[in-house]
Amino acid sequence: MTEQLIILIIVWPLLAGVLTALLPCRENLLSAWGIFNLLACNAMGLGLVRLVLAQGSTSYHISGWAPPLGIELKVTVFSALLSWLISAVALFGFVGGRRTWADQIGERLPQFLSLFFLLVAAFEGLCLSNDAFNLYVMLEISSLATYGLIAFGGGRAYLATFHYIVMGTIGASFYLIGVGYLYIKTGTLNITALAHMIAETELTQAYLLALCFLITGILLKMAVFPLHFWLPNAYTYAPAATSLLVGPLSTKLAVFLLFRIMMDIFGGVLPSLHPTWSFVIVGLASVGILVGTSLALAQYDLKKTFACLIVAEAGYMLGGLWLTDPRGTVGALFHLVNDAIATLVLFLVVIAIQSSVGGKKLSDLKGLFQKSPLTAVALILVAFNLIGVPPTAGFFSKATLMTGAIASGRFEFVIALLLASLGNLVIFFRIIEQAYFQPQDNSEAGRSKDGQRAGAFALAIGSLLVMLGLSAYPVMETFIRPVVHL
Amino acid sequence: MSVIEHNFIYLFFVVLLMIGLYGAIAKVNLVKKLFGLTIFQTAIILFYVSIGQKKGAAIPILEVGHGHQALPDVVAAHYINPLPHVLMLTAIVVGVATVGVALAVIQRLYAEYGTVEEDEILEKIVRS
């Protein structure tokens, strides 16, 4: 009976999304309705985690059609954790973004939330589907919902959305071509069946070309340098409520898709691919990390700085996945979980800062410590996480990634990680210096209640990073190590 | 010569794909970019549809449906593969949705800046 949760966690937000568009635009009603649905998603996510811990990976056949004919959904220990993480981030993002609705969304709120739920459904689908074509459809649903959500920003968001549409569609199409090649060679779209066939046959050029297309498509969605230029503007000009859901999850799910392709489809032949592919891709990731961090250093707008950091973080995970040592892959997946929460906290902090000091430029930050101390503490906490100070989760993910990189002998990746930590240190020191040491222009300005509340919320979510850090090794052993077959 | 003859459909696919990609990346006019993107997607649909094709095969409709009697012996080689066509129905829907969203965004851009030329829009953004 509990297997039904696997489909329910996709169908529930999908139906909620359709119904939301019909509701009247009353903020309290929509807020209660949204929290109710997202709490239900969290309960289902937690149910999935319990299910896989009790009986291991579980499959669900849609409409009772078994795999060679039908579409299969499959939950593994890690995808159960990820589907719960999606529900949790959606819930926290929803609650944290509520206060910005009146300013930024206005009377189109039901439509906005409709897309919001649709995006949650697509993310859950991306996380649970075990069918290569189904994954394409989910990828496109998630992108289409994201385009709409970003375009709600108005003004400069439109051009950013258009660039995102062009790059996102090209990326998904490349993925589709790759799936087509695999279908021609094997005659199946089920990921488990694909893996069996690929492990048994000789790896011809057609397979390698398919892998090329799949990876290029996903790197576009992941916004890894040099395919990153659409991301910073799209995330910066999006409404705050959008960034809270899209920023933490969108690129992370692309990373998970890449992991599925490597481990679940090409897993059997991965060691033979490693010597050449790892060399190129880890090198690319190292450059990407440095470029992303330098871009972030050059910004004066906080939201844009954090959007550029997402580009750098994508490099961490890409490089980690392609290290030949299993610890690299484990570190990359742990970093995925950690970075989803950290990005959520970053964007929550931006909202808190905006309502405390009235702006999100670096120069607006003067006196933040007096006006909203909790916001400032949340900012320092997430800064520690990104720099990699124990006991935050960022330290453990970076330590595991570096151990993997050293064991694989990829020292350029180690250097890139260290320089990125240094870069993050400079970025956050600049911010904290402004917030703490710069004299306040107007000492009369009272503490805004909204800013205090938003700061407290950001700090509460930020404390999850410490909890995740303290339980880092049990999490890796229980949820991540079993899915890494290296 | 025979290489072209045997792989004509694939070559056609690649040429169409490259035309679309060029349009989507190199054109300055946003509507033209969108045309390029549509050509790009259509090329992929064509590619998928072509891989279901078999020489001398019929359309995949059985005279006796399931649920009636025992199925007669079905030889797969006598029917073209319907699966890629079905997949492409979904992909066409996705494509239509993408074009719809993109056109709506272009319309908003035109209302905002009074032009659909990317360089002119960027110029106006920089000036403001």
C-alpha cells in the first residue's frame, strides 16, 4: 500500500496546482491552502524515506503496466531523501516568501502559486522517474514552470526569461537527442533495462555520442561554465518567492539527473570511460568553480552575488561526480543536499535584509547588525557553510570532495576548491564588513518587525546546516553510499 | 554517393538541426531566434519519427483488438514501430508550450521596450 506514495507525491502537487488557479486571490486563504498541501508533501516525503529504509529500493508501475511496456517509477535511498528535501525546501520557501507576495506578485497570486505547485510536482517527477523519456518530459515541465515563475519579476526579468527559454530548450533537446540514440541502439527507454543492455554490449561510438549529447544538455541546465550565462540574470530579476524555490533546487536536480545517467545508465561501463572523460570534465569543473567565484566577487548586488555562487557550486558537484574515487561522488551528492539548504538560506537572508534595511545592494547594508541582529547571524552562519568552517555541513562536503580529489590525483580540482573557499571568504567578509563596521547613516531608523521575523526564520533554517553537518557521516553512510556503485 | 542515399534522412536531420541551432544562437531578432528554436525542435521530432520506419511495413493497427479473442500471431516486422510516434506527440505538446511561453515573453518585451531586436533592448536597458 505504501508504494502508492511514490506516485502520490507527484500527483498531489500537480492536482493542487490545477486547483490553485481556480481559487480567489485572498492571501490568507492561499497561504493556508499552500501550507496544507506542502505539509502533505512533506509527510509523503518522510513516508518515502521510511519506506526505503525499511525495504530498500522500491518500484512502482504506473497503471499496473510492468516495465517493458509501461513507465516505471523507482525510489532509492537517495531519491527518497531528495524528494523529501524538495518538499521541505518548497515548504520553507513558500513560508519565507509569503511577505513578498503583496509587493511583487499582486493580484495574479493564484496563477503564480499554481506554477509553484506544478514546479514542485515536476521536481518530484524528475527525482523519482525511472524512464529516460519520462525524465525529459519532467525536465521540460519543470523548465516551463520556471520560465513562468521568473517572468513574474517583470521589467528586466523578461529578457532574462527569454534567454533562459532559448538555452533551456536547447539543453532539453540535446538530452532528447541522446535518449533517441540510446533508444535506437537498445530499443528501450527504461533506465534499469538500458543499464543491463549497455553493460553487456561493446561501447560503440553511437553510445559515446549519446552520452555526449546527454551530458551537454544537462550541463546547460546545470549552468556550468561556459554554459552559465543565462543563470545570474534570470535568478536575480526573478521575484523573491521564485528564487526561494528555483534557486535551491533547479540546478541540483540537473546534477541528480547527471548522476542517474552516469551511475544508473552507464554505471557498468563507467570505469572504462573514466580515464578520458574524467580528465576533461573535472578540468572544466575546476575552471567553472574559479569563474563562478570570480563573477560573484565582481557583483555589488547581493542577490546577483548569490546567483553567481550557484554557478560555482554547480562546478563542485560536476567535478565531484566525475572523480574516479567513490568519495568524490559521495561528496558531490552530500554537497547537493547541503547546497540546496544553503542556497535557500542565502535567498531567505536576501529577503530579510531587504525588509530590514530597504535594499539589497552592498552599500545598503550599513548598520544591519543593529537593525536586525538575527539576519546578520543567519548571514554569518551561511557564510561559514560556504567557506567550509566546521561544524557546518559545508565543511564535511568539501572535506569529502577534497579527499576524493586527492585520492584520484586531481590536484587542479583541490586547488580550485581551496581558492573558491578563499573567494567565498572575501565575498562574505566584504558583506559582513559593511554590515558590522560601517557607521550607520541614520541611527534613528527603528527595527522593522518584518525584517526581524524574516531574519529569525532564515536563522532557524540555517541551523539545519549545522544539524546536517553534525550528522554528516551517518547521512552519507545511510543515504548516499548505497547508491554509489564504484 | 550511396552513403548519402542510405543515410539521407539522418543527414537531413543534422542539416535541419544545425540551421535551427544557428538561428537560435546567432539571430538578433527575438522572433527569428524563436523560429530557429522551433526548427531545432522539429528536426528532433523528424529524427524520432524516422526511426520507427521499416521497409514494407504497414501502419501499426491490429484488426482484432485485445479483449476480443486470442490475438492472431503478430509479426513485429510487418508493422512500423509506433512508440517513437507516441513519444513525439508528447514532445510536440512540450514544443507548443515552449513557443507559447516564449511568444508571451516577447510580447511583454515589445510592450516594455517597443522593439524585438535584442541589441536595441540591451541598449535601452543600459541607458536606463
